Amino acid sequence: MTVCWLQAATYEDVAALDRRRAVAVVPLGATEAHGPHLPLSTDVIIVEAMARAGAERLSRQGATVLVLPTVALTPAPFAADFAGTLSTRPATLVALLEDVADALAAQGFRRLVFLSAHLDPEHLGAVREAVETIRTDGLRVAFPELSRKPWSLRLGEEFQTGACHAGRFETSIVLAERPDLVRDVRRELAPNPNSLSVAIRAGQATFAEAGGPRAYFGWPADATAEEGRTLIDALGGILEEAALPLLQDD
């Protein structure tokens, strides 16, 4: 059917979309440190690649997909000590997402998928809070959390260890999407196997506390663009599977 990127559309383009099998996708990234080798926009690059791959899949299934501009300013307290990181209050994100859902509903969009490549606990908690409120307002909402099963099992061994911030997983995707933004220093970075998942459960609240003094975890030197393309395809499949149930009974 149709994939419409809102930031490139006119109001007439959006007005003409068939709401009967329409899904609105809200990509969520961050502006935060990703090691000395990846840009602050890494989560934005990843989630937009996921949105593109998943929207193409959904379109082939007969859906109309409206992809919203990526939210790039969100809670990011784990990286707040690093220059360039811009962290908002959780309540700011909750209010924004609820307002966006209200605006979409007023225009006849009843199905909504939140995608997040940013996995900071405060950020995820804010998205969950917004999702619960939006569901009570009668919208169909999906939020596939990549750090939870079954989705995490599809994203490679490093991702499942929890040592995956600016590591092999994320660096591979940026190499596939924006190789011009990946610094050569990544080839010299030693592995950092400290798990952010373990650190979070232990109550640690910053990258430094978790054992990432340079804002990276995992094995960035092992990243390849080929693996990045494979991961993007897997991410697109996650969006497709999360969104399809919203279209049932229509």
C-alpha cells in the first residue's frame, strides 16, 4: 500500500491516506554519547532504519504506514555526564507522547506503534507510562521493547549479554546506514564486556558506574556493515510483528 514519511509530506498527502488499515509509527531515539567512535545521533539512525525496514514490510502486507519525525530528546541520565548528551525529564516525554497520540486520534489514526532504539531505564519507563494512558483512551498501541524477549533473542549474542551500548550491535548498524559518521578509532577500542543489564539490576545509574568510562560497552572493533544490514532486517521484522495484531479484525 503506502509508506508516508510525515516530515516529507504535505497536508494533502496525509489527508489522502486510507485510515482503515493505517498504522502510525513514532520512532524514539536520543541525543547521547555513544563512545568515542559513534555520533550522538546513533539511536536516531538505528530507529529510523528500523522504521524504514518495518514500514516497507507492513506496506507489502496491505497496511498504510505513517512514519512520524523521530523524537530525539528523551531521558538519558546514564550518559548525562558526557558532553553533548541532552537528557529530559521523564514527565516531558510522557506528556509529548500523549499529546502526539491525541493529535493522531483527532485526525482519524487509531493504531500506533512506538519504536525505541534508546534503552535507558527512565526513558523506557516514561514510554510505558504513556502507552498505558493512550490505551485507556481507546487507541490500539504496540511498544516492542527490544531489551525484552522475544525481541532481544533476534538481535545477536552481544545484545543479549547487555554489553551493547556503542558496541558491535550499534556500530554495525551505523556502518550500514552512515559509515561516514563512524570514527576509525573504533578499530582500536578494547572489548568492554561489562553488562548494562547487570548494572541496572544492581542499582547503578551512570555509564561510569557501570564500567563504561568512555560511554561504550561490547565489542565495537568487531562490527561490520554486513552484520548491520542483517540486524536492520531483523529490526524491521520486529516492527512488522508488533504492528500486525493492531490490524486484525479490520
